[in-house]
Amino acid sequence: MTVLRHGTADEVAAAVADALVAALAAGQTAGREPSVVLTGGTIARKVHTAVAEHPDRHRVDWSATHLWWGDERYVAVDDEERNEGQARADLVDRLPFDPGKVHAVPADDGSSSVEEAAAAYAAELAGVLADGDEPWFDVLMLGIGPDGHCASLFPGRPEVGAPGITVAVRDSPKPPPLRVSLTMDTLRRAREVWFVAAGEGKADAVARSVAGGDLLETPSAGPRGTAATHWYVDEAAASGL
């Protein structure tokens, strides 16, 4: 595990964008169609914008890159709370991705439940990625909450230990209440896990996570890459280390 400290949130975003462009280019040179798991939140939006504007973005064949989400708010497709919509505005619609390789969690269209959405996303993940014992994802990015949650796995909640590929979340302690999340087992199926955090409010959760705290109390202590785990943090978020 490595902790990569930067002065500001913008510097964190730039460093993550540098690393992501390099990782995708390397994966494609090795003959893979890389899969990346996106996260949401303020710092994620900075990362997505930095990638879309990166001077070396043309090194990557974006049409041969798969995008997934670690979690999603189960709301209407045009709801501003939806991680997909934010990522499309900042990244997806600005680069030549293949729409068939942008794997969004089903939105709430009024005809199905959050459990059905979670099952549909699990089926899509398994259909595209279930091939032998290789990690499913090249890079899985995660934010972290001040309480130590990651994706939509919150402290003290049964979803932290849920089996399977995805889990439906009801009554989330952070609105909106309905969500779909990758399970802890799935969050561990990446070559590299990158946590991205900024701000003093994240400092305690970052410190507990890096130290390897109890998963039920600090879910963000759980996801680890099979090859590497990196914490991209600004000085404020790193102040508790």
C-alpha cells in the first residue's frame, strides 16, 4: 500500500489523471481492453475533468476502454444526484468512448425495484468480466466518507458483509436512500485500488483505513488491489497519518 500526498485537491486530481492515462495506455499496449471503476463526489469530478483535458489523452483508445461504477444512487436517469450523469458531463461525453462499453447502473424508471437494478448490474458485470481467475478491473477508484464508508457500504450496515457481486441499499444513512453498490468481494477484484480523498474532514477516516481498521466500523479499510493499493490524498486528508 502506498500513500501519495499532494498539496491540494487539484494536485490530487492531476496526479490521478496522470496515473490513469498511463495505466490505460499500458494495459492496451499489453493487449487488454482495460476496465475502470469510477466513483462520485467532488474530488471525482475534478479527476474526470483532468482526464478529459489531459495532454496525453490521445495515447488511450477510449473506444477500447470499459467504464463501470462502484455505486450509484437509485434515482431517475436525469437526477443530478446520479453519479453517471456527473461522469458523463465531465468525462464520458468529452472523449470517444464506445457507448456499449459504458456500463451504467440501471436508473429508477418507475417499473422496477432497487433489488432488480442490483441484480441486473450483477448480471452485466458477470457477463462481461467473469473469465477465469484474473482480476475484473484494471483500476477501481473509490472515494471515502468522513464516517469511513466507501461506495455505498456504510459503517454498521449489513451491506458491508453482503455476498454476491452487487447489493441493493435501502435506507442509506446518506441521502438518497436507495442505492446500488458493488459488494466488498467485488471491490477487491481489481489489479489496483485507488482511494482519492481531499479535505480535513476525511483525515480520521483515511488514517483508520490505512491502518486497517475493523471493516464493520470502517468499510474503507477493506478494498485492496491484487497488485497495488494507492491512497491519493491532499495534505489535509493525510493530516491524521
